[in-house]
Amino acid sequence: MQGITGLWQLSGDRKVAIHENMDYDLYYVRNISFSLDVAILLETVLFAFRGI
């Protein structure tokens, strides 16, 4: 699944290459829900406002 953000982008593991850190994608696929999508989106907005 492709999008503008995801768990990997919000994690502290951003220094690791994305292809080496697919656990976040697998977690998302196994636990997909509207509330998880909203949580990811809200966290992305907070990161953007803080300038991280």
C-alpha cells in the first residue's frame, strides 16, 4: 500500500533503509483499521508542525 506517510516514516528508525525495515509495513497490514489510519495521519501532522 502506498501513501504519503506511514509507521516507518514516523518511527525513530528512519535512519535505516526502508527495505531493511519492513516490520512496520507488516504491522500495518496485519492491523489495518480506520483508527490506525487516523492515528498515523494525526502523528504526521504533529511532526510537520514541529518541523521534524
